[in-house]
Amino acid sequence: MHIKVNGKGYHIMRKIIEYTLVSVDGVFAGAATAGFAEYRDDAYMQDGLSQALACDILLMGRTTYEDFAKIWTRRTDPWAERINAMPKYVFSSTLEQAAWNNTTIVRGDVVAEVTRLKQQEGRDLLLYGHGLLAETLLKHHLVDVLDLSIYPFVAGQGRPFFREGENTALRFVAAKSFSNGIVKITYEPRS
């Protein structure tokens, strides 16, 4: 994005927005999270679509890619149509091929490649899932916005959002609640 200030043009680096679903007890992955789908209503779906429309690239790690390629390609709602059409970058040293349309496999230096993508022209980058890719980007201060959709149930087991020993200071930006009990909290990592 370019802006002009006093006749001079400036390039603004794109943001990375991480969007992750978690249970009240902080679980984002595991068998119990299959129950997330029953809480989604029209307002929540519209919010997800709006966020996807504001971004023009989707970033994922291999595990998220493998799970999402099965889920999103079967859906036919407008949010899924947007996700399926977006350019997708999957970061993996082991994924052999990517059958999901518009997908590029990226190997090598994750930090350097994501930094390069942030510096390109265009809208923000959307990061789905909080696996190794998101942890790496957060650790290297490349995540600019953290959107957590907190679902109103206790998973009781599964992978917690933060692993033991990880820490990140966050600044609260906004909260949005939905009639289905989901609360979306937006944070920005503190430098």
C-alpha cells in the first residue's frame, strides 16, 4: 500500500493477521474442537468473510493446510468461496504437493519469506491456525494482529494455544461478541 504525505509517497508494510479459534480453556486443536462448527451463526460467518475479503493471501503451516484443504473445499458458503479462491502459501519442508487451488509450497527460511511477502504491495496477509508457523512468526515479531475467536465450551483436552515456556505480551485492541456465545478478541503483540 502506498500513501502520500506532503506529496511524498510511502510504502506501508502489510500486516499479518492471525485468526485462530480456541475453546474457553485455550485449546485450539484436537478432537474436541470439531464442536466449533455448531456455534457459527450468520453474523459470525459474515465477520469471517469480511476479514478474508480484507486480505489477499492466506498463510498456513502443513498441518493446517492438510486439515483445511479437506474442510474448505467441501463448503459452498461465501466465506469458503473467498478462502478457496485466495492465493495460499503453505510453509512445509515435508509436503510433496498441494492440490488445493492457488497454493504455493514454501520451503526454506520462513522468516525471510514471510518478511518478503509483507513487503510486497497488496492487502494484509491472513494466517490461519496456531501451529509451528504462527509460533515462529509471533516469536520473530511478524504477527501484527492476533484475532482469537473464543468458543463457549471447555474442550478438556487437545493442544493449548500457548505451549509451556512460550510467552508474548499483548495489547488489547477490541472485542466483539456474537449471539451464539462466541467472543472475538483482537490483540496486537507488544514489541
